[in-house]
Amino acid sequence: MRPFSLFLTALIIAAGTIGCTKKAPKPEEAVTIDSTKLAAFKPLPVDMPSDSNPISPEKAELGRMLYFEKRLSKSQQFSCNSCHNLTTYGVDNQPVSTGHNEQKGNRNSPTVYNAAGQIAQFWDGRAASVEEQAKGPILNPVEMAMPDSATVIKTLKSIPGYEEAFAKAFPGEKDPITYNNLGKAIGAFERKLVTPSRWDQFLKGDKTALTDEEKSGFNTFVDAGCSSCHSGQYLGGKMFQKLGLAKEWHITADSGRVKVTKQESDKFVFKVASLRNISQTGPYFHDGSIDSLHKAVSSMGDVQLNKKLSSQEVQAIVAFLKTLTGQIPAEYIQEPKLPENGPKTPQPKS
């Protein structure tokens, strides 16, 4: 073959090789989060202390007993754990809970996990603390239906074992079995119901704790405006806000905090929910009217932010919210062995 022919053949082969070779795609850049976006967020504390109700092991243990104590209800079928099940992230996953004689409540039961550090308790904030909140359902005729606090104390004093437990929890008190101390004991127990998650690991410096998808979801969460209400340690729970800032909520039967404050400006105002464990605590909102986290995110964009979030934006935010699912303190919440009835312990009543 002539030299020119050899050259031409080599040139054609080289051209073909170049034409068939595709450029390698550029590696995707890792998703980053600007430090200014993280400034409004903090990891969960170890517990949620109170100056007016210091936590002691004895008080928390008594609180655990009382939390599971069904004899604090008229029918002896309900305890705090009935509506706030600690093994299912502190909720019963029902729109509204069922109480005494199959009666239905009018609001969704919020989780007790990470609740003690929030601004107030109940959706309308009518209880200032978990200690105060703990005393409410016991006397509520729809919930546990005990007729009065005196009946509760009489019942506890009739059960051998509680006298010693209260004495250890409240040393030095002449008559420690009181209704206020019941609330303090349950409150002390609840103040240690903390569920740290991968989000906390990330905030503490482990940048591998979140995937790129989850980091992108956080960026979308902040950019959409969600963090204007859902920030801090609990991603919410620290303020009251009108439900339906941009558009009216689809159910208006419950007028919210106005019933507590008697201020017209508090109509349709509710406590902003914490987003901790939110993927596990549906159905959502004070009325339990939305059963899907995707729908809940989309609804908030619409009625609170006046934004039509795309399906991609909703999915991204949900991916981030799932990083807030924490670890349940399995040993701490184990159901205790409760003392047996005494001869004067009341029997269940309908």
C-alpha cells in the first residue's frame, strides 16, 4: 500500500474513533447548605428542665407509673398512653381520639415527645406547661372522665405502693399524694422524652448524616418560607399562628385560641406544631383532617405561604422532614409494673 493510502486510512480510523467517543459527564456537585440558613436551628437538648419542677429519678419513675395508670380514669380503661402511645411516637394516629364511653374528642392528639420545651401545651395553648397539661385529660368528661381531683387522690391513696413512690418523689412533704404532685411527676417523666435524629447529628457537625437529596430538601424548606414558623430546636412549637394566613382553612368549625384569650385577633390561631417525628405522627393539624405528609406540606404552602409548591418541591421537603424522625428511648418508656389494688380501691364505672 502506498504511503498516502496508509495515511488516509489512519486518518479515517482516527476520525471515527473521535466521533464515537462521548465526553464523560461532569460529576454532580455535592449539595451544600449555607451557614446562614442553619443559624435558626439547634440540636435537641438532652432533656427539657424546669426551674419550678426539677427532674429527679424518683419523680420521673413515679411519673412513668402514672403515665401508664389506667385507674386514673373512671372506666379504668384509659391512661395517658392510650392517646399518646409512646411506642408510636407519642400519638394514636387517629384524627381525634376515643375516650370515655366511646366519646370522640374534637382535636387531634399531639405527640408528647419533645413537647415539654415548647411555648405551651394543647393546640390552643391553654396549659402553660406539661405539668399543667397532665392534669387536664384526667378530669375531662370526654377523655378519662374522673369526676374531680379528690376522687383521683382517694383512688391513688387506696393503692398500696403509691404512698411510698410519692414519698420518694417528694421527700419532706407531709402529704405528698396531691393532684399538683401528680402533674409534677408526669411532667418530670415527659421532660426526658427527647428523640434526637440524624438532623441533630448534622447540626453537631456530621455532614455525612444527611444525603444530598435531604440537604436539597432543607434548602427548599427554607427557600419556600417554611422556616419562618418551623425553626429552632423543635422546628416549631415556639409560637402561635393563624391557620389560613393566605387562604381560609378548609374546616372552620374550630376557632382556636380565641376561646382561651377571648381576643378576636386569636380567631383561628393555633400553636405551631413541632415537625419532630412528623413523618410518624399523622394525621395532621388540629383537626386531623389531612392524612398524608405530602398533602400537609402542599396545603401549608397554599394556605399559609400562598405558594403552589411543585410536586418536586413537596417531595424534596418531605425528604428533609423524614430526617427529623428520631430514636425513641425504648428503655425509658417501658411500661412499668404497677401496684395492685387495695381493699378500698374503687371499681371501674361506666
